[in-house]
Amino acid sequence: MPKTKILEISAEQQAWMLREVRRCRYGHLLALQILLLLARGKSPTEIADFLLCSRASVYRTQAAWERGQLLAQWWPTQPLREMIGRLFPTRFQRLLRWLVQQPPGTFGWCRTRWSCAALALTLTARIGLSYSRETVRRELHSQGYEWKRAKLKAKDDDPQTRPDSRHHRALAP
């Protein structure tokens, strides 16, 4: 039975598509596809033909898996949302990360440190989408930021204060 083509695509377009596919699945994504197909009993030749890669890539991936040297072996230990968030940050995540690094005064705030509410309002004004302060707080927490009380840097150097009255304690008889 002769093979029939279902879709006509020029050789140039196919070469471009192949470059794009290879760029998108670089690294562990191709390895995951290879491992899943190996687990389903497909041969290295079938896998290479189906995934448009070389048989050497299939053998290399299988050997790396058996030696325990693939990133894919660590995938299940991290929550998927966290992993995807780091690999492909959303526009909100990128803008929030950039915004935190800027001083609040740049955006018209009369303050020296950001608050979650100020960040949420600035994001709303900047991109037109409304986020609550809790959403901002959760996202900052997932990115590793912590809110801490500011340290006092003011000194008690009033010349009229007596040195012994500063730490005065009443003595009990």
C-alpha cells in the first residue's frame, strides 16, 4: 500500500517548523517524551522517527536515565505549579519581580518600602488588571520574598536627657 501525504508543506516550511520544535523542547522536555515512549515499549527507531530526532538522542537519554543523571528524575519532587512558574513566568510574575526592585517613589508613592497593597494598586494602574493585595502577597511569598519589620536606625542622642534617666527602673523596697 503506497504512502499518501495528507498535507503538503514545502521543504523550507518544514525546516523552519523543525527548528522551532527543537528549540521549544530543548533539554528535559525531549527527554521526557523519549522516556514516556520507551516506557510504552516503542523501539528507538520508532521514537526517533516519531519525535524527529536521532536514534543517538534516544540511546543517550535512556543511558542517562539508567545512570540517574536526568533532571526528569527530580521532576515529581517539586510541585508542578512551582516548576512551571519558574520555567515560564507569567506577565504578572515578571512585572511584579521588576516592580519590587524599583523604589516606590518612582511610581508616585511617598514611602520608602513597598507594601502589598501599594504593589497591587501600582500593578492595576500599570497593566489595567486588578489584583488583590493577598494575591500579590502569595506571589511574592512563592518567589521567596519575606516581609519583615524595618529596623530602627534613630539614635537617642538628645543632650538634655540625663544618662541615668534613660534606663530608669523603679526600685522596690
